[in-house]
Amino acid sequence: MDLAEINRSLGTAETSAATQASTNLASNFDDFLTLLTTQLQYQDPLNPTDTNEFTNQLVNFTNVEQSIATNQNLEALVQLQQIDQQNSQAATLINYLGKEIGSNLNVTDFTEGTASWNLDFGASAASVTYDIYDENGNKVFTEEASGASAGAQTYSWDGTTTAGTTAPDGAYYLVAQGQTSGGSDVAVSYSFRGVASSVETVNGQPVLKIGNVSIGLANITSVHVTEESNPSA
């Protein structure tokens, strides 16, 4: 498998740093040869340029070319390791299909006009700001609340955006910022649970799909066997 095949398998562009450097070197080498022949043509015949100087210039170009080739090989090895790691993660994630996955991400699935997040406030908050973002990081809704009690609670959203439109189905992120009556920030933690239905590749990384939500292996905090996936049920 060559570098181009590795890049294609990763779904990445084939213009890596080493490849681009190799292209630039080829162009520069043509310029170098033009300058070299011009230098030979117009040198003083009574005081010609030392041939060792020409040799050193050619050696320097050769060293650069070898360095670029080494970098290309290193890039290929790194990408092979990434492919191996991704395949290993995908194989592990397959074992989670049909199971209820828990995560501490502040994400949920908005579908059929409803979405809810599980939050836990570390202390009572005198005021809370709820900001909702889509998968691209765009803020779609903001709400100011008069307060929230300490402990676990649920925040629900009907999909109405700040602009008054209805948000499309998808994964959305909630950022809750609470403050005490004294102006101190309140710690807020999140939890998400859902049944994994498939394993897909998103941005080159294998993830579990729970509705519209993507959960990577590093973000899984718990796994629960559902009645459907429990052979003894």
C-alpha cells in the first residue's frame, strides 16, 4: 500500500506536507539546473568556478530529496498506525451495538420536535443561562432562567430557535451556565444515555450512532445491557 492508497483509505487529501515538498523540490530542481547551466555558460574561462562548488550544490539537493522521501515514509507509517487503531476501535465498538451507552457529553438527539438533557448542578443557582448549539457549533437558542436547584434535573427544548424557526433533527449541545446569588459559578455536569444502533466513520474516526448522536470510544462512560440484547431476558 503506497502513500496515495493510504490517503484514499483514510478519506484525506493526498497533498501531505511531504508530497507538497516533493512537488516543490521538482520545480525548484528545474530552476536550479537552469541557473547551473547559465552559470557555466557565463563563467570566466580564465577563472572558472570550482567544480567542487557544483558538486556540493548537487549533493545538497540530493540530501533534501532524501529527507523528503524519509518524511513520506514516516507519514505512511503514521497513517498505517492510524488505520490500525481505527480498525481496532471499530471492532471494539461493534460489541456495544444494541446496548445502552452512557456518556458525560452535553449532547442529545433532537427528533420529532423534542429534545432533553440530563444535568446535575453542584449547587443551587440564582440564575442560569441555557445555550443550545448545533453540530457545527452555531448557537441556535438561548434562554435565561431565574434559577435552578442543586442536584440532578432535566432541561427540555421543543426545537424553537432564537430566530423563531424550528430546528432540523440532529445532534445538539447544551451549555448551562449557573451563578449563585453571590456571583460564583456553579459546576454543571451532563449525562447522556441511548441504545447504540450502528457503527459509522465520522471525520475519519469510528463512532457509535445513537439516533443522530455520535459517541466515540473515549466518551463512553458506561454500558448497560438492554432487555433486547440480554439473552437471558
